[in-house]
Amino acid sequence: MPAPIRSYRDPLDEEEAPHGANGETSSPMEGLNGCNVDDGQKRVVLPMNSCKSSQKRSKKTKESPFDLSSSVGGISMAKREDGDREVVNLVLMTYDSLRRRLCQIEDAKELNTTMLIKRADLRASNAMTGKAFRTNMRRRVGAVPGVEIGDIFFLRMEMCLVGLHGQSMSGIDYMTIKDELQEETVALSIVSSGVYDNDAEDNDVLIYSGQGENFNKKDKHVIDQKLQRGNLALDRSSRRHNEVRVIRGLRDAANRNAKIYVYDGLYKIQDSWIERGKSGGGVFKYKFVRLSGQPSAFAVWKSVQKWKMGSSTSSRTGLILADLSTGVESIPVSLVNEVDNEKGPSFFTYFHSLKDPKPFSLLQSSHGCNCNKTCVPGDLSCSCIQRNEGDFPYTANGVLVSRKPLVHECGPLCKCSPNCKNRVSQTGLKHQMEVFKTKDRGWGLRSLDPIRAGTFICEYAGEVIDVAKVNKNRGYDDEYVFDTSRIYDPFKWNYEPSLLEEISSNVSCEDYDIPSPLIISSKKFGNVARYMNHSCSPNVFWQPVLYAENNQSFLHIAFFALRHIPPMTELTYDYGCSSHIPPMTELTYDYGCSSHADHSSAPKGRKKCLCGSSKCRGSFG
């Protein structure tokens, strides 16, 4: 029978905590970028429940969500202490945009140096914290404003910047609180590495191992973990029964050396004990039990794993078709309906790209690049890099760095290989997609895999439609049409040059520069993009991409993740508003195209929006 944890209590031992049994470490690097090393000395009184666009129109001025008059780094002092969903998204998007830009700079430097330490994540975090561009800095027990259960993080620094987990390396975050009777440390959050922890068979139960190795580094003598620091905080929390945030660390299938962190919600410690580890030393064990009534998060990941490992189609409830693409895609696209008895969407021919695209002439002729094997970031002799204003548009792992007026990819005449990293949008699906029946918006699209911000999702495939034909018949295939001439709400996704002390230039321009309107119908021919629904707060955006060939160029529409997208989350983008509808008065503008719209109906010629976003403008199309 395991010994009770209190029989090993040693609260007076103040030795430096050794490496953690959960694969975490305490090191001098903690505290870097504004994250905490040890908040046990902090005493907080806290109750335990506590460019120019080609499409122009007049826009109604919208109020800024930030009080810039009293802000630091663009975030008000109040929002720095206590955030909300909008600020959390802003911080995460800004951080990742800086990290991508720094990766781009480092990739270009690799051509000329072999002594480059690539830590764009740390440099981006330093830039953010140096400008106080963060939120939820007030330490708290329980939920964090603006962070939702199921949110995913690809770096520990992201959790630090939004106040979810304040330790950049340690697995246990804690602080000292003071109530009417005493002061003591309590646990705020833990990160389960998934290596030393036993997740048990119940997704709502976690057996967590305490901090501290079981041998002395000098003489390799076996020792017991000590009840201090994080372990002591967990012990106190088990007695106080306070809520503890649990973040699950899961292996990233796309990068074996990395992890993805999933916020799984609030837990309480139900039991604690000590058992002997593999080395013979005593290891603290804590049984965390998830609070009921919370949305599923980790359980969703476990379900997806079972579906992927299933040997038969019966492992997926509601599965209609194992591969909607009929082998066109290298990764099967499943078709699922768990809502009603409809057997599938209307018939169409699955096609991976544009059918019979219409070329247009470029001002400057292009004969493709002469690169050997692949284009290399920083090689200014590459004509494709020159067209991208001297910057390689993607990071080394294929993530889009910034939105651009146009992204120039290598085309058929380029001498580089098909594996060139400047052909990202031409490589087909890289994530396992699923077309599913929604409750109120027809068929939708989601991914069984997590998707990192900036990752290519798919191209909008279909037939290129003559603009004159569309103008003549406004309702032509409008259920399955993508139109670049529509009016789209502006949004910022690129990095802020001032945070890197760069001079602002056209590199940060996010207005598209499309030579001529492109209208694509996916009614008869198309791919998974035809199933992406509209949202006024989308998680996907489109980017025009050019493949040059002689004096002609072909325009394609590529979709990229606007932010990190958890598995089984519906993928949506902004459909925009038709530019053919006569100019609107301020009243009709509010009615149909702004966040102040009347949601009861839609203006003539547009469709009622059912996205449910707090920023819903009421209609689209």
C-alpha cells in the first residue's frame, strides 16, 4: 500500500529543486521573457473562488477594443491585468507573427553562417515582454479570462504570455496566497508531459508525478523527492481543494521532437501518495479529477487517435464514406453525418486544383528560377525570391510568414525540384480532413489533426468562371463560388515591425494586389474547400498565389490557418460581401455588413449569417 504523502513532508528543506520527473526542469532560463521562476515568495491576497486596397469603400469607424491612451504596447493597462478572448487572440497572433518573421530572418542567415543559434521563440517572447505586450498578468486560481478549454499551444511561451501557465519550463506553477488565518502556497496550473504521467483509462483522471529526480547528480545516490516548492503547493491544494488548471502535453505528430499543449480545463486533487520510482527513490503521486460540466478537450484528442488507429470503418460513428476524394488526395477525406439521415452532399467531381485556368500577362516576363534542387532562403540570385521582395515567403517547415499582396511560388518552368519549399500550395492536403454535417449550416469541413497558425490547408479548386457571365446572372452557382472582387473586412495578421525595432515598409502590407478579378465555381468540380462555411470571426484566410510561366501567370487561391486550430474544430473563412450590390447608406451598412448588424434577416441579395460570432455582421455574400 502506498505511503501517505504527508509522512514524507519536509517543509523546511530549501535545497534547489532538481530536474522534474515530468520531463520538466527548473533552470536559470526560467523567468526569461517575463515568465516566472518561483512565485512562492510572492504574497497575493486572493479568495479561492476568485497599404492601398484594390477594393475601396467607405467604412464606418469602429471603436478600438484597446484604450491606447493608457496602454503599453497597444494593450491597455486593465487588459494587461485581466484579458478577454479578443486580447488573448491578439497576443497569440502577435507573438506567432514575430516568431515567424524571426524564423524567416534566421533561415536567410543560414546561407552565410554555420554558427547560428535558432531560438526565434525566445527572441519573440523577449520582444513581447519588453513592450509589455501580454495579458492576464494578474495571478489567479481557476479559469483565465479569454483562454478557452480546448485551446492549443505549440510553445510554452504562448501559455506564459496569456497567463495560463506562468512557468516557462517547470511543470508546476504556484503562488503564495493569504487568507484570514495564514499564508501558504497553492498550485495554479500543471503541465503534464505525457511521459511520466499515467493518464489512466478515464480521460477525466490524471495521475501526476511530482517534481524532482531520484538520484544525486554528484554520486548518483538514490534520493526521495522532497515536499517543497511545486510539490508543497500541490500538497496544499489537495487539502484546500482549490481548482488547478491542467494542460496536457501531447506529442506533435508533425514534429517528433516537439509537443502540442492542450488546455484541458479545471481539475481538483482527489488523492496523493508516495510510491517507489524505477530508481528506487520515493516519487510523489497526485490524482487529479476533472470538474464535471466542462467542454471536452483531451477526450477529443483520444477519440481522434482511436479513429485513426481503427482497423475498420465501424470505429467512426456516422461514417458515410471513407474517402470523399476517391484517391485524388494522398490523405483520405472522410464523410461523416452524426446529425440526421442525409447520406451525403450533392454530386460533384473531386478535383485538386483549378480546371482550365485563365492566364493573364505580367508586366515583366518570367522564365522561372535557375535554382539547383530547391530554392534557398537568402539567395537573392533566385528570381522567385526577388519577386517576393527578397524574402522567402515560407519558413523552413512550410508555414506562411506574412500575408502579402501576392505570393510568388515556383512554377512549371522553374528548374528547382518538385520538393522545393516554395511550392507549398501545390502539394495537396497535409492534414486529415473530414466533411461533416453541421446542425444548422449544411455540410462543413474540419481537421482531425491540429493545425498551426500559418499552415497551408488547401487550395480553392474548381472552374474559373467568366466575369461577364457572372455579372449577367448574379445567382450563378452562388452556393459554391469564390469571388476575389467581393468586399472583405480588413484584419491584421502580419508582425508589427516596431516590436522588432524594424522600419515599417511594404513588407507589412496586407492588402491584396490582384491583377484581375478571379471567380471560381466549385459546383461541378472542386475539393474540400467547397465545404468551408462562412464566419464573421474565421479561423482561416485566403491568400492569392501566382505560378509564373513565360509571359503568362496563373492566379490561385490558397487557404492558410489564421490561428492555431484544435482537432475537430470547424474550418471557416470570411465569404465577404458582393461588390455588385449598390452602395449602402450608413443604415444599410449597419444592417448588412458591420458587426452592429440586425441578425433577424439579411439584405436582398445576401444570405443570413448563422456563424454565432460576437462580431457577426448578420449577412454575407
